[in-house]
Amino acid sequence: MKAVAPSYYPLFRCIAGDCRHTCCANWEVDIDPETYDKYMNMSGAFAERIRSSIVVEDDGSAVGEPHFVLRPDGRCPMLRDDGLCDLILACGEEALCRVCDEHPRFFNFRSDRIECGIGLSCEAAIPLVLGWDKGFSLVEINDYPDVSEEEPDELETEVYESRDRAIRTASDRSMPLSLRVGLLTDELWTTEKRLEVLMSLESLSSEWVELYGRIGGKSDSLDLLDDPGYTQCFENLLVYFLFRYPWEGARLACELLLMVSDCLKANPNAGLFDIVREFSSNVEYSDCNIDDIAERL
Ligand code: SF4
């Protein structure tokens, strides 16, 4: 099965030791069964260290759910003080478990292809995705020969055609971005309503709670989308949401965009990239938050 991705995708590189907000902390990393077996069968002193850093929780399955036990400061036990990974240094990147190897990439499985993207909780992904100035297009990347391919049914075809039309509208620079948002959806929540929704979601960091806590619920941020200093980044962000959430539709993408712009309006000194990183880490990477928002639309 072929895999496609936005044309910036192959350019992504993890900045490892230079990362200020490493993804190797504050998340519990689940180890997939294949990698777990590999760790169990490795020999040598480092293999002992790996095994002693893993706990297997009883989830009712035959083996349980193995994961690395975070240190008291929330960092992965393999993460060094200089931000590099001991596991990669000792055994190479091929020794990483699937979650670490794939992060911050995401995958949407269609009947006849896999769509891959780069998630915005990663500080190296944000300038690449939001700063992209060559227009949105998809390129073919690796094949996935072990994934079988089927003909998409009518509904799937309709959903993706509608998503692709929405991406074209979102990218049409003959109109201000606020107008494009108006063409994508007939209805939008008020800032107050969006704030109410944000407050009801699960939040992982106090920084994010502080950022949205300043919104206040009154001032509409639609005008900020047309600010020449931000409009290209907001366009790319809207396209990212449309691409990532095809089944939820354009309304969700527009509301997510406006949650970010509401936040920027309330925190003009915070910087758009930092707000996007907090938004993505807290809202997108919690399994149920996007479903919660979509259900309320
Ligand atoms: S957040 Fe991104 S840049 Fe930072 S360590 Fe993780 S993958 Fe690398």
C-alpha cells in the first residue's frame, strides 16, 4: 500500500539535545510487543539496564502492558541530561520502540493508502509546518507492502473529496483567511463558547491552563487571522487540521484554528509557536479531547 504525506514531511528532523520541550518526558511510553521481545532477548550490561527500566502492568492480556518507568522528575530513564537518548547511543535508532521511532508523526489509514503527517506537539515540527511557503501538496513516501489495499467505498470517497475541496478553499489566497473560514463553515462558536469547551477538556500542563485562562471570553479573534504577520501560519495551521481530521469535517478544523487565535489574542507576548505547541500537546494528544470537541459541534 502506498503512503503519502505533505511535501514538508521528508524534511522533518528531531533536534534532540537542542530541544527545549523534549517529548521524552511527562508521557508514559508504551513498548510494543515486538520491541519488548527484542529487549527481553538482548544480552549485555545495557540490556540489563533497559529491562530494569521497564515495568509490565497487568492489563488482562497474556503479557500485560510494558512501559518505561519515568524518573521522579518525569523524564524517561533513557534520556540524558544533555537531551540525547542513551538507548540510541548504545544500540542505534533501530532499537527504539514504535512510539519513540514514530513520534511526532501521525498516520491516517485509508482503504487504498496511508496518509502521514507531523504532529505539532514537537517544537521542531512547528516552524516546518507553519512556516511552509510552497503550498500544500502530497508526495509519495515509503510503501507499506504488508498492509492490504481495498477500494474505498462511497462514503470514504465523499469524505476525502470534501476534505480536499476544503483544503483548496483554505489555501486560496485571493481572499482574506477570515473569509475562507466563513466559506468553510456556516456556523462558528463564540469565543465564550470555545473557552467553555477548552475548560471542560483534559489538560496536561499548567502552562496551557494559564494560556487559555487569559482568554476572558469576550474578544473575537477572527480579525487576527488576517494579520499579515500571522496569516500564512494560520493558513498552514487550518490546512493541517483539515488534513489530520478528514472525518470530523471543516467545522472542527475552523474551531480548532480559532481556539489557537483566541489564545494568541489573549497572550500577545506568548508567541504563536509556543501556543500551538501547548495546544497540540494538551488538546490533540489526549485521546478523547478531539472526540469531545467534535461531539459538541
Ligand atoms: S519534541 Fe520533537 S524535536 Fe524535541 S525531542 Fe521530541 S521529536 Fe525531537
